[in-house]
Amino acid sequence: MLIRRLAFWVFLGAAALLVLGSLVPAAEVQPAGPVDVLLDLGPYFFNPSIAKHRGVYLSTARTAHMKRIDRTNWWFNEAYICMSTMSDFRSVSCRKFDPWQGRFQECLWGSERKVADVDTQGLEDPKLFVWPGKGVFAVFGRKPEALGASPYCKDPIFVQFVVQVIAEKTDDTWSIRRPTELKPGIFRDQIYKGKRTAEPIKEKNWMPFVWQDQLMLVHGVFPHR
């Protein structure tokens, strides 16, 4: 008898849930990923680098704004360069770091057949280094320039550039006023071996340093190998 009563009340409860479910409108499907998010970085630098040149401390930093437009989650990046005579940067002046001054049309990720789920715009992660006798330089990443009829990127879809920030000599071979793309050169086949059939190549965060008056770049670090 008790089992029959329990079964009856369970049946009523299930029926009530079905009725209530039919009365509640279906929730709208939210887009995957960020809608409009300004990353809260607080008082901290985002991927900074610091260099000292002739008693002046220089630092670069990056900001990022994430926003969904249509079917793509966008990262809108901006880079800044700051200067101070104090090592703790208590008194500092900063300006936007854009060697192209806005005159650079980036290519798009994705293709004519498929819109990219994620895309990016602007300079990322500038890294400063001092080259004695030549000045201060910055290495940073961004997408290649859109060239030709297609607006979409070719491999690599993200590259590294170098530009001179402070020049000690204006007639030097390394007086780079306009950003120059860095390429693997003779190491290309070794670095890209086995990657052509995998994901698109993104060249990110090359680490520059000067050794015996030669510019060296760390392409990959494997501390456990």
C-alpha cells in the first residue's frame, strides 16, 4: 500500500515538472567565449621587459582587451614603452609603442571556408635589449601584413619583428627604423621539421641577447631535456 502511494506522488511530481518546464521559455544560447572583457591587470605589468641604457630604465608592457565579434573571440592588444631614472619606476613616463603608427594592415586567421574561432590584433609582448655601441632594440610579435588579394595569413600566421628604439649610431647596419621580420633562416628546416602537417606555425616570444657583438635569439627552451 505504501509503495502504491509513493508511486502515485512520484507520478504527480514528474507531471508537475513537465508542466512547469513547458511554461518556462527556453534560455537563449550564449556565445562561446568572451563577449566584452577588459582584462583587469591591477597595478602589474603584463609580460614586461626592463633594460637600462645610459642611466635610464626602460620598460615595455602589454594590455589586452577580449571581445567577441560575430563568431570570433578577438584579442585586441596594445604595447607601451615607459622610461624612468628610478629603478623602482616611482616616477615614470609612458607612451604607446607602435613603430608603424597605425599604418599596418594585419592579415586574418581562418580562411575563405572557415571563420577563425580566435583572432588577435596588435603588438604582443615586446622585449627590450641593449646592444652596446648600437642602442636599444625591441623584439615583439604580431600577425604578418596582409599582402596580395587574400586577406588571410599564410604560414607562419604569427611572426617576430625587431626594431631600434634608441639609436647610438644613425649610419650603422643595425640602424633599424622600420620593424623588420625575423626569420629562422638556415635553421628553418630544423625548426619546422614535422610541423607543416600539424597546426599553423606561430612564432612567439623569441628571446634576444647580444654575445660577442652578435645578436642571438632563443627560439625554444626545453629545461627538462
